[in-house]
Amino acid sequence: MRRHIVTIVSSLLLVAVGGGAWWWFNKGPGTGSLAAGGRVANTPIPGSPQAAGKPPTAPAPVLVEAVKVRTGTSRQTIAAVGTFRSNEAVMVRPELASRVIAFNFTEGQKVTRGQVLVKLDSSLDDAVLAQAEAALGLSKANYDRAMSLLARQAGTEKAVDEARAALRRDEAAVALGRSRVEKYTLVAPFDGVIGLRRVSVGSYLQAGADIVNLEQIDPLKVDFRVPEVFLAAVRVGQTITLAVDAYAGREFPGQVYAIDPLVDEAGRSIVVRAQVENRGNTLRPGVFARVALTLATRENALFVPEQAIVPVGDRLQVYRVVDGKSVPTFVKAGQREKGQVEILEGITANDMVITAGHLKLSRPGLPVTVVPPGGGKSGATPAAGTPSAGTTAANEPVAPAGDGPPPAVGAPANAKTPGVGQDRGG
């Protein structure tokens, strides 16, 4: 019986002590007095800036790279492939079979219009022409005599008609002979550059045989194809820019001057022809070209580097620097060209956008310090006001990593802690 009474009394005492403790911490003067680790809640840590009466320090500026928005001309272009062609081109061929007796050009050099290029043997037709000219002289004399007799009423009109017909026949024979003789002399039909001859002196050529090619390469033509969906956008007078592998990094301008009225059924494409200046004969016919056809241009467009664009879901964002702080801004992009992106909406020409350091911008409004390219890498000098290694924001020393445990709470800031290379008592 006594044992049961002791047990009941002990339980009542435990309940009373627990209820008193609960009242003390929740309702009494000890409310909120203790926190984890035995420290009073909202009590500054000994040795901290708050314990010394200093205000909380602002976050250190983030080192970033930034550039000013660039203003320029935006071009809406179509990429295509093309082939250079001579402005004028011809293969020099004889119209009559004969033997080559002379060349009057140097291969690969310029020639002028009307210059004699090839001389063929015309001896047979020269003789035929001389015979026709002799017959023409006789016909002309007979005609004059018939006219004189008719004037004196000693001849007849029939004799005059016969003499006139003979004269005309012989004149036609002479013209034919001269025309044949002229065809043995081949001349340049236009100014250009002569190619490489395919025959030698003494070669007997049939009519139509290839002798040498003549090319006019200043200016040049370039033919390229664009899809038929751009039919309404392609116009005569539009500009193009060409790049060729032989001249890496160099661009050649041109202008569209003709569009084929027939759309290719096989490829559903439009053949476009443009003209390109070729002073100095830099380019050559037959060369492959990469063509950029400009459909439209916009002046005073805004551009930022590609690395300034940050995808956020299905939208694009840039970080602007405003009053020394980062401001994320959604933008609308336009054309891309040579590492630059046109921005249609979201920024102005006076803005500065961040190009490196985006990952360190955990929230909007963080203070930033703009450094030159590469300045935010390891070994860069921090900007003014940025805490240096080994100190806290309050310029208090911090033990280097690996040098042992930090000083105990309440210990002096300059208290030594055993570390690498220090005596650990003994």
C-alpha cells in the first residue's frame, strides 16, 4: 500500500514540474530565452559586428563583365550557294575548214574588241575572190557599153538588161568571196581575257572546232537559287554579300539585276542572277560562292553579344546594369549575325548588359562590379570595397581552410588556433 502511495506522489510531482517548465518557457519571463546551443534567441554572437554595435554589412559586389548596347544596321538575309559566271564568254571557233597559220595573242592576257586572234589559211578563197573581181570588171565594162549604145539609139534595151544582170551577178560573187576570205581571220568580239589555246600552228581544223576561249570577267555574274516561298520578297536591285573559300574572311558585294521568270519545278526554287565588280580580276568564273541575299534592312537597330542572352523557359533574358545593380530583363530577339543578336524589345541604346558572371547573380538587385574581360577569373584583383581572401565582411580575420577548428565563441579575434606547422602542446 505504501508503495502505491509513493508511486502516485512521484507521478504528481513529475506532472507539476513539467507543467511549470512549460509555463516558464511559453508564458513566463523565460519565454524565448534559450535557443539551440544554449544561446539566448536574438542575442548577438560574441565578437560579431552586431555585438560591437555595428550595422549589418551589405552583400559584397559580384564581379561581372558587361558591354554597352551597340547600335547598327540590321539586315534580314537569305543564305544560298552560287556559282560565278563570266559577264560574256565565247569559244573561238572557225566557220570554215582550214589550217592555222598564226596566233596573235598571248594565253591568259587581256585582248581588246576587234583584235585579230587567229589567222587561217585562205589561199584558195583568195584566188576565187580574184577571179570574181576580174569577172566583175568585165561585167561593169559591158554594162557601160550597152548604156552608151542605147543612148545613141544604136543598142537595144535587152542588151542593157542582160549587161545589168551580169554586173549584179558578178558583184554578188565578189561579195561572197570577200566574206569567205574574212572568215579566215578570227577577231575578238569583246574586251576580255583570252584563255588557253587548244591547237597549234599548222593544225588543220574542221568548221566549229575549239581553238581558244575568251572570257569577260569584270564584272562577273553570280547565279544562285532561293526557295519559292521568298518569291514575293526577292526583287531586282537588292544587295548581296558573297564569300569564297579562296579568300577566307573577305566579302564581296553585289546587286541583283535579273530574276528568272520560270520557277524550277524540280527544286521549287527561283534562279536569281546578280552582278559583282571584279576589279583586279580577283575572282574567276566557275568559283563556288556563299551568298547572303539582303531582303530588308533596319537602321538604328540594337545589338548585344550572344553570350549576354540567357534562356528562361521559352523566353530570353538579359541582365542590365542599373545603378550598380543587376536587373534581369526579358527581351525579344531579332536577326543574328556574327556573334551579335538584334534586340527588338526590352532594352535601350543607353543600357549596359552583362556578358559574363550570370551564374553568380542568384537574385535580382545584387550589387555588381564591372571588370574588363577576364578580370573576374582567378587571380583578378577585387574591386574596391570587395572583401579580400582571409577576411570577413567586417574585416575580421578568418582562419585559413585546413588550419584547425575556428576560435571558440567569445575568444579574442586574434587568438591563435593550433594548425599546420604549429605546436599542439608538447
